[in-house]
Amino acid sequence: MVAAKDSYSPYSNGITVSPLTNSVINLDQGDPVVFEPYWKKRSDEYTTVIKGNDLMSYMSDPNDVCWFMLPETKYAIKRIHSLVGNAETEDKHIVVGAGSSQLFLAALFALCPSDSSQPINVVSQAPYYSEYQDQIGFLGSRLFQWGGDAALYDKNDPYIEVVCSPNNPDGIIQEPVVKSEAKGKLIHDLAYYWPHYTPITHKVDHDVSLFTFSKCTGHAGSRVGMRERWEKLRAAIGQSNIFTAANYPKAYCNFTNESSQTYPGFAWLKSDEGIEDAKSYLGKLNVLVREGNRFSAGQNYVRVTMLGPDDVFNELLARLSNAKRL
Ligand code: PMP
């Protein structure tokens, strides 16, 4: 039976009927379509018109390091950081790109020594965002190479450490961890340092900080609360006792003026002791997720996106709350 979307509830006395029943639900990627209903309601207010004669020159501001960026864009970026209080922008250069993935590679290129005979090692504390390793691998640069878990880095060679905070996949607030005496440079990936994911405790003031509109406003294609979903997810996994999710400490958020905890864009789930391969277990429930090994963690971990559309998220809740030992 197929129920109308509006009448569907994952907690309807154990009766789980939904248009997605029996279909595969893909929660592997972090596509932030969760924000779509919010923007749909406001689409008239925020429609942008680009006229045929707009944006003709390569140069928007020849005096700026990022000469192709419109001065209005720079102003808006500074304004949002100042309003939220999550980053110092005075005396900083603002550089935009097609998403922070492009900027990550640009930052690596900029930080690499030009005179080195061997590629510099790029490391990040495990579990780390799987795309760091993948992107470096795809590019096959002679300037930099993937160096693995930053906590295990003990070579005497220079390195670049990527500090992702709150971390993807597990939502932990992180600091640099490399212990080596060698010379290191830092890239801070702050994709999730926005008040809908975590308390804003201070203005970061690093040499290189990466932010992205894809996680701030949800505009991943052009290059807002989460909290409710986390409460529902914890209730669903509590019903079946097969998975556990980490608990996050509370902190005072300078933006909301409230004490709150981190609500990451991904759930980092650990399976119960009897279930060694968490991805295969969820595969049997037709739920696609990203396996712990991709983040240098064990097979008993999986990363599940919390940023998908409502109907897919509700279907996940129904399958998790009804899950039994298979
Ligand atoms: N860093 C982290 C930690 C991410 O989770 C993501 C997106 N999943 C990115 C960077 C890339 O973001 P963008 O869409 O801007 O390329």
C-alpha cells in the first residue's frame, strides 16, 4: 500500500507505510537538500536576476587578491561572519571558489614548498573526511600526497595538517594533533562551524580557514534547524538498540545566546558488538551509507547523512526503529 506523503508518520503505532517502502534509500552523500523547503517559502524574496550585460569582464576588482570576486560578494561574506561571530575577517583575504573542495586543493597548492624534491604529506586526524584522501589521489600531484592519520604522523618531513571542526564524519570539535618536530602548516576546514550545527564559542582567527555555502545555507548546487532530526534519530536508534550515536558536550553559543550541543550534518553510528559490518547490515535494510573504513575507522562504524530530504529521512527513522537482528 502507498500512503500519501502528508499522512505518513514513522511512529504511527508501528505501521510503516510510505512511498519509499522497500526502495533503496541513499544516505551516503551529504547533499544538503534538507534546506530546500526553507528557501522555497522565501523564493520570491531571494530571487536573483543576472542581466545579459552583467559580469562581462574577467576582472571584478583588479585590486583584490581574488580579482574575479564581486565586491558585493566580499561584503556579504564579511557581513555574515561578523553577524554570526564565527570568524575574524579583518585584515584577511577572502577568496571564493566553486565550493570549498576547489579551495582545499588551491590551499594545498599555495602551502606547498616550491623547492622540495618530494611531495609534502597531507594528514588529518582519523576518522577524517574521506574526500581529502580521494581528492589528493585523483589529482596525483607531484607537490603533495596523502599522508594518513595526523595522530600517527611521526616522520621528520614537513607536512600539512587538515583540521576539520566540527569533524566530518563524527562531529567532534578538533585541534591540531601532529606530534612530529617537523615543520607543519595548517588548513582549518570549518564547513560545519555554523550555529545550526554547533555552538559558536569564538571567532576563529587562523591563517587558512575554509567555509562553504553548501553547509551554511544549503546551496551546494550553486555553489536551516537540524536539531529536530537529531532528536528523532536518537529516539529511533534507541528503539532497536542496534546502533549508538556519540553524545556531544554542551557549550554556550554566542550567536543564539543559549547553551546547546553539536548537531552534526552526519550521524556517525557504531553498531552493537554482535554486528561487525555495519554497512552490510544497513545494506540488508536497503539503506546505503558510507563505511567506517573510508574514514580510517573500523567496519563497525558508518556515516549517515542528516541533510537529505524529509521523506528519505523519515524512511530511515522507520527502518532504524523497526530494525532487528538479521
Ligand atoms: N569539507 C567538509 C568537511 C565537507 O563535509 C564538505 C562537503 N561534504 C566539503 C568540505 C566540501 O564542500 P563543498 O560543497 O563546498 O565543496
